[in-house]
Amino acid sequence: MSDPLNLLERLVRAGVQFTVVGDYAAVAHGCTYTTQDIDICCEFSVANLLALQ
């Protein structure tokens, strides 16, 4: 994904319950390590998975 902010905005608009984990989350908390990907963990309920469509 070349535009992680676009992905996050789309997930929020769709009402998907998720959290950002991994290196991207560490950067958001002040780590100086840079990364080119984003790791997302989402709830595996039927409603949440349908929102991903």
C-alpha cells in the first residue's frame, strides 16, 4: 500500500474496528525507525469482516 493514510481513512469511513500495530504504530509513538508498510489488526466478527468489503 503506497498510501497508508488513504487506507486508514477508508477503514474509518467503512466503520471497520481496527488497530494499527507493528513498526508504523511505533513511529506514531515517537520511534525514529522508518517503515514502508502498515500492519493492521481487526476484529474478526461477521459485521466487521463484512465492513471490509
